[in-house]
Amino acid sequence: MRRITLWALSTLTTLVLLFSYHTSTGGSSTALAAGSSVQAPAAAGTGSATSSSGTTDSGTTDSGSSSSGSSSSGTADSGTSSGSTASKTYDGDTVQTRWGPVQVRITVAGGKITASEAVVYPNGNREDEQINSFALPVLNQEVVSAQSANIDMVSGATVTSEGYLTSLQSAIDQAHL
């Protein structure tokens, strides 16, 4: 009788521990179902894809102009005057990933990618923020170095990396690179 009681309590304790364990995917899917938010970096501005916001010499978009912040087609062709040294920005398609949308903006000058940045990315919880604060700068730098979408994904940020690469390829296609 004593063994049966001990076995029953052990089983009950194990079941309680199993059902109370929260995985990292369990909390994120709850946040996603409740509506995850996306964030555009402060330096990128929130202009729509067809806005005529100017670009600076460093390739970042001037955030002085304000507009709706949404895009109907996901394309952007805002920039300075025509010529081989003119900087133009191209927004890739917004890609829906498991954890939220991802959209990439590239800046092209002289036929080369001078800057790449994620303007929309998942940040619905602390884990998303932590992963993306590490992964996105790495992806941005790799794009400028490789001058293409043929870059490695960031370990630990596979879903975001896949969305990033898909949106990046769309932007590169629009830029005809």
C-alpha cells in the first residue's frame, strides 16, 4: 500500500510539472494570437513606400517627413536625382512569418547596395526583441558585404532570417541588381 501511494504521488507530481512547464514557443504563440506588434527602427522613418522622403549621404532615410506608414504594393522608389551616384531606396515585399511580418529596405547607389535594414520585424515579446537585436544587424551587414541575397541565415533566428531573405530578394529584384 505504501508503494502504491508513493507511485501515485510521484506520477501526480510529474504530471503537474509537465503541464506547468512553459516553452518559449508557447508564450510566443499566445502573444501572436493576441496580436503581435511590429516595429520600424527610429532611424528608418515611417514613410509610406511611395513617399518622397530624401536620403542622406549615409544612405539612411530622412525621417523628417511624415506619412501614412503603410504601403499598398510593398515597393519603394524614393531617392534623389537621377545619375549613377544617386541613392535610391527599395522596400521589399512584406513577408508574413510565423512570428510576424518582416520587410527589408535597401539603399542602392551606383549599382551597389550601400545599406540594408529591416523596417518591419517581429517584436511582440522580449524574446523577439532579444533575437532580432542580435540577428538583424548581422543580416544587414552581410547583405552589404555580399551585395546579394546569397547570405547565411543567423542561427537562432531562422524564421526571421527566412523572412528577411525573401523580402531582401524582392527589394533586389525591384532595384534590378
